[in-house]
Amino acid sequence: MFDIAVAFKAVDGVLEILAGYFLIFRPGWIGPAAISWAATLLTQNPASRFAHVLARWGDGLTLDTEHFASTYLIVHGAAKVFIAWGLIREKLWAFPTALLIFGLLVLYQIYRFAHTHSSTLAVLIVLDVAVCYLIWREYGFRRDSARAQG
């Protein structure tokens, strides 16, 4: 199960890098696209809670937020690919490296959250903390196994 999750993280990392570069080369389109999609949804169902949340989210999206998102996606994606490579090759150094990198990303996310109060960012923080826990747990298993063999 862990190996499947690592392979998924590697593919996800590549997709994050591509999305980050896409945001760099095509800035300013996400907010208007979200608002447009929300308007379409609201014509079909004016009471749609999702459409109202989407419109509010799109309206609040700034270029600064997109720059943060592109940087975050590229760094996070590159870290995932690098760490997944180490984990797939069963390198023990990859586990503490992953914890360090994702821990630093979580700290930066918390810093951004203190300024933006973004619910999307809060969800990312929770997910990254959960991933850190899983990495820490698997590292303990692998480290104990390596000690028992060596």
C-alpha cells in the first residue's frame, strides 16, 4: 500500500510541477474562470451552495495568490518527485528529508494562512501534516527493519 501511495505521489508531483509552470505562463485566468463557471452553475440552480462558494473563491483570488500557488506547486511537486524517487529506491535518507521538506512547507503554509485565512490552505495544511505522519510512521518501520537485519 505504501509503495502505491509513493508512486501516486510521484505522478502527483509531476502534475503539480506542470500546473505550477502553467500558472506562471498563464497568470490571472483562474479567478475569472471560476466566476464564469459559478455563473453558469447559478443559472441552472440559483440555490447552489457550491456555485456561491466557487464565485466567492474566484472573486477573492489575486495575482499574489496565484504567484504563491505557482511557487508552492513547483516546490511541492519537485520535493514529491525527489522524495518518491528515494522512497521507491528504499533509501532511508529520503524519510527524514521528506519530513524536513514537508515540515518547512507546512510552516510556510501556516505563515500564509495567518495572513489569508484561506480555507483551501487550511485543508492543504491538514493533508500535509497527515502525509508527514505517514512518512514518520513508515520511516520507523523501515528503520527498525534495517536495524534488525544489520
